[in-house]
Amino acid sequence: MSELTLNYTGIGSLPFKGENAPKQALDFIFKEFKSIPFWPQLPHFAREEDMVFQYSQNLPGLTFEGDKYFLNPESEKFFTSLEELFFDYESVTGADDLSGCGEILDKYAILPPNSNSLEPFLKELKNHNPDFVKGSITGPFTFSTSITDNEGKCAYYNDVLKDVCTKTLSLKALWQIKEFKKAAPKAKAIIFMDEPSISQVGSCAFLSVESSDVIEMLKTVADDIKKFNALCGVHCCGKTDWEIALSCGADIVNFDAYSFSQSVANFASHAQKFLQNGGFFAFGIVPTLDKDELKALDINTLEEKFDNSLKCFSAKGIDENLLLKQSFITPSCGCGSLDDDGALKALMLAKELSHRLKERCGALL
């Protein structure tokens, strides 16, 4: 994983919304993010690219009533679909590799209108030879607490529906890995689980949720991804119980380093163990959730902010050289909430900081 050291990539969402939005996004990504191109989500181009709905295709019990959608475990097709899902999951995760699982995994493809950039992304990927390629899923906790059943309760609180969500997301992650491998055989796949809702674990919104249960959910998906020679990341852009992300078996923990480095550093023992076991931190050091902060930011200020982030960890006894060797750069979150110019600035600052740090820390590389 040494090629990851001080490299850079994006988180996912971009704000482009014109009729050429997919091409606009991919032209930029394959020009500026050649080492780790990332599949972009375009929620303003198509509402079906909402981060929860995007992964809902072929979800057992999915029911529509007007603009509303939910899981209905009482529908006629639910138990047939449930049996098929469980059989598919066991067949795929029990295989030695994904080469013979294409027919099953294609049932869990992420297709238009839920993604309008993934198919052209795969086509463009064939023309490049990146070290890595980054995909994503909504994390199982965020997904299962964002989608409800027919009575309006979060799927998370129904053990069967929670399992449905987790297994479906795993299969969608493995489908991406299969497709990435087909398009770019030498590239190592990275699949991020986007988990903004873990920032609410322990709050009044989720008082009954046990951290250990969330860790188990994430670990299930992480283990499935890692089994097939891909890397798994966890992304959370808020302040959370970082033991969840650091202990779930992911290879990469991505956090908002602009605002919450001290929050992560406070879990020093877990962070130290994570790094010693070969884990990587993805420093989300470029702010995307505060437009004014981003507008005022320049590369020198950003580099100083990154150095201050490192000091949060070194003050807790974590070796700075180890941290640098096992880190890379991203924006703090997706860029979908920014305007086009702001999104491009955030991404280019991540790239520029990566180049500056590589030059500065060349002896480590």
C-alpha cells in the first residue's frame, strides 16, 4: 500500500447538474486524479443518486407509494426475494474469487437512473492504468437508519431488515470490485463505506444503539470487501465514537481533519493499534461543509492546518513519521453541497497539498 502514502482522491459527490454533468465530472477526474480516480455521485443531476436511494435497486421488499419508498416485509415478493438474497450472498462470499460470480453479482448492479456516471466511468477506466480505483457504498448503519419499513420505523430496528440492508450493500460493493477488476485489472479497488450517521451514535437520536452492534455491521461488510483483495475505507465527516471506525476491520479511516483531528486523536490507543496493524488515515483536510472557510483558503494555510492536525496525534504519543507514511489526502466530505467552482477548488487543493507533502517528505516515500 506504499503507493497510497500522501496520495490524494475525492470522497464522491460532485455538484454538476447540466446535461453533460457525467462527462464533465469524468473529464476532470481522469485528468486531475489519475492515480486514484473515484466514481462520482451526481445528486443534483438525478435525484435517484441520493446517497441512500442510489443503493436501493433489488432491495427485497422495496415498495413505492408516490414519491415515498420503504421496505415492506409483508409484501408478497418479500420472502421469495429474501431467500434469493441470502442464497446469493452465501454463494458469493463463499467463493474463492469473484470471476465465477458475475451472473449473481450483476443482479446487484448500480444502474441508471440510480447512477449515471458509473457505466461511463468503467468505460473510461479501461483507457487508464491507475494504481487504485475508488468506489463507494452507503455504510450499513447509515443506510439502515435512513430507510424505513412500512410502519415508518428504521430498518435498523428490525433484525431481518437490518441483515437485508447489510448483505445487499456488501453485494453492491463486491459488484463494483468485479467491474473495476474487469476494466482495470492491475488497479487495486478501494471501497469506502460512507457513514455520516455514526456521528449520532450515543446521542438522543440513537440512545438504544450499541457501538458494538454498529462495529459488527461494518465489520461484516469490511471483511467481505477485504476477502476479495480490495481495500475497505470508512468515511465519517462528523465527530463520533472513533472506536467504531478504528475497530471495525477497515483498512482506511477517513475523517474531517480540518475540524475534528483532535476528536480522532483522543482515541490515541485505538489509533495507534490501527496504524501498527497497517491501517491508513485519509485526512479530509480540505473543508467542504463551510463554503466561507473554503473560499478564504489557500495552499499555505491548508498546509499549516495539516501540520496542526499531525500535532494533535504526535501530542498523544503517535509517531509522526508513521502517521505520514500511512496517510493520504481527501476533502473533508463530498463536494455536492458546493457550487462548481468551489468543488473544483476543494479537489485541486487536495491534489496540490498531496504534491507539496510528497516533495517535503520525500525521504519517507
